[in-house]
Amino acid sequence: MKILVTSDEPWCEVWHTQLHYANQLSNYFKVIYLNPPTTWKFSKLFTWSLNPKQINNNLTVIEYVNYLPAFLGKLALFINDRMNGYRAQNASGDKTGHFDIVWRFDPMRSFYLFPSNKEIKYIYHVVDPYAGKMLDENLAKSADAVIVTSPKFYQHYNQLNNNVLLVKQGVDTAFYEHRRKQQYASAFNDRVLLLGTLSDDIDWLFLDWLVKEHHFKFLFIGPFQIKNEKWRDLIAGHERTGMFKLLGPKSPEDFAPYLFAAKVGVICYDAGSNPVNNLRSPLKVITYLAAFKPVITNIDCEIPDLLNKGIFFTEDRNRFASWIDDAMSGKLTIDEFQIKNYLQSVSYTGLIDLILKSVGHQLKAK
């Protein structure tokens, strides 16, 4: 079986949900991963080479090329999709064949990839608040199955498609179980760990308060995408004093030592100024839990069974700080048995099998 994965996230060191699924699928099937396009230039009109990036024997990454600029509208989208359909088939090594599944994570393109092929099963996988995006409704209505990671997304898609599955964020249990047996030491284990993209959506004023009032030191692992000059200055100031340490993006293999050496992981979004933050289903909570680290968060992580057993949720800043104190001193206890049971329930192997069955396929033995 051959699967084409379309993604709004490029293949990079930061493993978003899209990358995890593509990698897991490649354990069983031939997978082509279609990166989102880069900025349009006139030279794109003459881009025919694939420039494939081989991740493993079954997983190849190529770029979605905008031959025509997106501002030209639906005609450009149609032509770009059709051309990239041919590119994907060429990358699969079978120009005359077709993909069995198109697994769509991208709400902005790929609607017209293979418009005349009725043998393909289409999965629309919603891992972020896609409602309102350009092709969201079209992709949902035309899909053989819509997968949502958050119950907050369910109602919107249930009105558009009669085959909607709630599938929570997954975890590669084998990856973390292997590494939990190792001993990790880190020069940064006296710091509070925050994984993920450093963006304007984070509540930087709250983190600033935690530094100034409680003297917590923070370790950040993830790409730096701050646009607000105020936050840039704030971060730079705490870097100079040593209270913030930014390591940049790292792959799961590379950030594992820091994760396992840490005493606590936090999730800290500014829900007040950006309501979309209340719709997040953060993958990082699974990452923290997979290393058996307590998670302190100011947004709902949508795992009620683990509240106060591994996930500690509060919107009260003093309670948040108190829990960090307890975690750093080893007083904040977690229920490893309950956490392990939950992680087993969201193992990628089981989730992928469930999704495939929803479109008439199934996961076979390696």
C-alpha cells in the first residue's frame, strides 16, 4: 500500500503530529510526505526536479511546488494540485500507479490532487483549529473519514461528514520505554522545561512573573518564532541574566536527554489575548507524560483521567508556582501506573489501525 501525506508543517527537527504519523506509517507502508510550499518565485514555473529527501527506506519527503502563485485563486490551486499529484507519483517510483490513501493534514491545498481517481481513500486529519481555513469544509465534506484530536473540534466536522473519529494525540511508546531505562544527567535539571515552538501565543508576562517573583529558571527547546518586539526584549533580558536558556529545535532523539533529566514540564499559553489557545490539544503534554514528568498547565489538556495524577491544571498563578516548587523539590507525586495505561491506549500503532479501519484498510504485521 502507498500513502501520500500532505502537511502544513515541513519536515524538520521539530516533530509535529504530522511528522510522527508519517514516520509511524513508514514502518508498514511506502509513504510520500508532501512539504508545504516555500515562497513563490518566478523560477517556480520551471521547477521539475523532485529533490527528494530520503528519511528511511519507506519514507520520502518532497516539496509541494506552487507553480502559480496562490493569490491567483482557485485556478492556481487546481493547477498546482494536479502538478504536485504527478510529482508525488514520480517520487513513489510508479508513474502509472496511484496512492491507496491520501492522508491530509494540510487545510490549504491538495483538494484537487487526484480528482478523477475513485479508488483512493481520503483522510482529513485535524490536529489544529482548522475551521475557517480556505479548504477546511471542502476537505471535510469530501473525506472518507475525518479525524479530530480534540472533542472541541467534533461538532463542526460532524455537521460536514458522517464518519468523524475522535483520536487523541498519540505516542511512540517503544521510543520512550527504551529511553526510560537509561540514566540521564543534565546541567539544566535545575530548570523548568518548556518544549515546543516559542511563539507570541505563550504567556510571556506570566513566565516573566515566575522568574521575578519565584526565581525559577527555564529551559526552552523548540524553534524561535517570536514576532512581538516586546517579547523579544523580555526574552533577551532573561537570557542575559541566565534565567532563560534557549536550546533551539531538537529532534526527539536529541531532546530526550534533557526531557528525562528534567523534573517538570510546563504548558503556558496566553488564553486571554488569543482565544484559539483554548482550542489547543498540545502534543507536548504526551511528551512530558511519556517521560513520567509532572505536567503543570494553564490550559485544558483534555485528559481528565490524569488530572492531579500527572497533569496539574490551574489558571491561578500562585497555585501554578506552588506546583512548580513542589515538582522541583520532588514533592509533586504522579501516578505512573495510570500514566502508563493511558500511554498504551494512545500508542500510534493502535491509533493508526483504528484510522485505517475507518476507511476500509487495516494495519498488517511488519
